[in-house]
Amino acid sequence: MTDRDAIYATLRRLLRELFEIDPAQVTPETTFQELDIDSIDAVDLVVHLHDLIGKRIPPDDFRQIRTVGDVVEVVQRLTAE
């Protein structure tokens, strides 16, 4: 899953399934704070992403994530490695 659009679509689906967030609310610029995703929810999301891509998001990368677009970039980079 290295295509940005596919990663973005998957992330929107996960946000809907895990947190009942309307995909229409989710843009690359949307912050997790705007979506009311707290740190525990973020960890849950990262676990699900790990299951999907088979790679762990490094803690330093995790701490830098603020927006949906940030997640897309990190996942794209990890899957391209």
C-alpha cells in the first residue's frame, strides 16, 4: 500500500470503523484534535495500521503526527522501504 490515495482511503475507512467519524470530515489537513482523537485513540489507530501494513510506526514518527496527511506520509514512507 504505497499509493497516497489508497492510504488516505484506508485511513478514512479506519476512522469511520474505529471512531464513527464521518469520512466527509476527514481531509489531509484535518488534525486529530479536530476529530476528537485522544492519545489512547491514536495508539489504537496505530495498532490497526501496523496490522494492515505489517510495519511498526517508530515512536519518533508517531510523536510528529498531527494531521491525517502526516499519517499518510508516514505510512507511505514505511511501505515503500
